[in-house]
Amino acid sequence: MKKVKIYLDYHCFPVWIYNENGELINNDLPKELMEDKEVDNVFVEIQNFYDGLFIDNSIEFKYNGFKSDLDRQRFLKMIEEAINLIKSKLDDSYIIEQKIDI
């Protein structure tokens, strides 16, 4: 069965699609959701929020982290809601995994 992993990496869309053999197919939404603006917007917001946790300029690149625990909790809630949304839209056609270490 195909697998969707929700995984955060700097400047990468947080949805990773794998085939039945565990090989990466794409770093984007599954084809069934490509036209779904609601799902796309949620994951773009997550990506933008995550990218904002880093300093990246001509002098340095480093993880800066959350400004507060409240921001961290808000972000984790966004991810949880996004996972629930994608699960409801894909039904049982994909295995959904979360690989979030924050």
C-alpha cells in the first residue's frame, strides 16, 4: 500500500509520498488531492511556519526554535488537524505516518 509521511524539513513541502516498496514517489500532495486547495493551504501554512523557525541569511543558518511553548503547542495542533484532514480525504487508500520531532 502507498504511504504518505508528514515530515518537516527546511524549505521542503511537508508531505512525502512513497510507493508500496517504500521508494519516494514525490514530495507533494498525492494526485488525489492535487486540486484540493484546503489541504494544500494547510500544508503550505505548516511549511511556512516551520521555515520561520530558522535563521537563514548570508551570514548564518541555524534553527532558532519557537518563541514560546504556546507557539509550539499551536504548531503541533496545526499538524494534528492537517493529518486528520488528509486522512479524511484519502480514506484508506494510503497509510498515513507522522515523523514530527519538535
